[in-house]
Amino acid sequence: MFYVYILRCADDTLYTGYTVNLKARVQAHNAGRGAKYTRGRRPVAIVYSRGFRAMGRALTCEYAMKQLTRVEKEALITGWCEKSARRRSGR
């Protein structure tokens, strides 16, 4: 799988990226081995992710997400969190 993700940094900024191993990538960001942007903004927490079977589709999605405004990204995150909560509660 190929993943597109959004991290919330310690300074409340958002970082969007792509990976094939989501858990390892977040650990790398928090260890200072991730993107240069996140090194000084640790710790980071994952607030959104989406998996794809095709790398091209994931990269296209990542590019599109990077074009979103902060308000649009926050709406995407909120919708994802609500959907995840509904799945966990069985609704």
C-alpha cells in the first residue's frame, strides 16, 4: 500500500506527505529523520491518512492535498476523524 498522510506538528502547523510504511514514517519524523520541515516542529501526530494500491494515485492525491488551504485540510481531518469514530462504534 501507498499512503498519503497529514501530520499535526507541535506548533500546530500541518505537514502532508507520502509513504509506504505509515508507522515507520511517523516514527522517523519524531526522531528527526523525517522531512526537514518537521525536524524543528516535533513531536508530530498523524491526523489523517489514506491508503492507495497504486503509487501514481497516491502521489496525485498528495499533490492535490498540498494545494488545499489550511481550512480545507482541517475540514478533511475533521471528516476523517468522525468517520473513524463511527467505524469504531459500529455505526
